[in-house]
Amino acid sequence: MSRIGKQPVAIPSGVEVKIAGEAINVKGPKGSISTPVEATLNYEIADGNVVITRKDESRVARAQHGLRRTLVANCIEGVSKGFSKTLEVNGVGYKVAVKGKNIELAVGFSHPVVMPLPEGLEAKAEGNKLTVSGIDKQLVGEFAATVRRVRPPEPYKGKGIKYDNEQIRRKAGKSAGK
């Protein structure tokens, strides 16, 4: 039995949720987003909450119950508060800049790495920190991971791009002598 799926999703004021055939459309102050509907589940809006129940106890319905509830909750949170990830660029001469709809990273290569910002995301660079924000949690996380993949942090000096709350496991270098 899904303990996550049983919980209703509260709809805050200013957010509008509509169940329309193949998708659930969520509209709020930050924008609008939709998530697909699973055929083995029932979706209801009652008393300012979205309640998801199973039509049967099949394996697919049990597997999708908690997932679909979380996806709806993420849509509601995204249009009301939004999501953001902060990345830190550490290293001598390493820089990050946002130029229009592009992110420019100078991270030790012979040329700066230019990454186009996906539609629906915003980026802000302050010093050596880059903040990626948007209403789609999956898109924010995926783009932040793509930026991190350009130069992942290395364990000896800690140089590279890391999440702001990430702990880098450091290693000792070569021994100086015997």
C-alpha cells in the first residue's frame, strides 16, 4: 500500500488545477505546467485537495500511485513557489556568467563553454555561484546536472562545478618522499 499516494495534495490559493482527459493542467502565479494521467488511477478534486485513488490493486496501479501523486504535488509547488538549484564553480580562473539566454563557463578548457538555457528556466550568476530556477522540478535538476557534468569536482584540489550543499570527498596526494 502506497503511503505517499494516500495523502491528498493541498491546492494553495491562487493555483488552479484542472483534470483534462490525458493530463492534469496546473496554473498558478509563476506559470502553467501539466503532467500526464495514469489510466489505472482515479483523480478527484475535493475540498481544495487533489486526491488520487487506485481503480484496482494491479501491480501497475500500485507502482504508479505514489509516483503520480508526487508529480502532481511537484507541479503545484512549481507554479506556486518554483524550484531552484545552486551550483558553485571552484578553481583558479574558473568563472561563470549568464549572457542573455546562454550560460558561459570558463572552467580550464582552451575556450569558454557556452550552454543555451532551456525554455522555461532562468539562471543567475553571482560571483562563483550559479542559480538555476524554474517551475519544472525535473527540468531544473536535469539542467543543473548537465552543467555540473561539464567539469565535475575532482577529489585532490576540489576544483570543478559542484552543488552548493555537496560534500567533496578529498584524497591525499602523492607522498612527498619515503
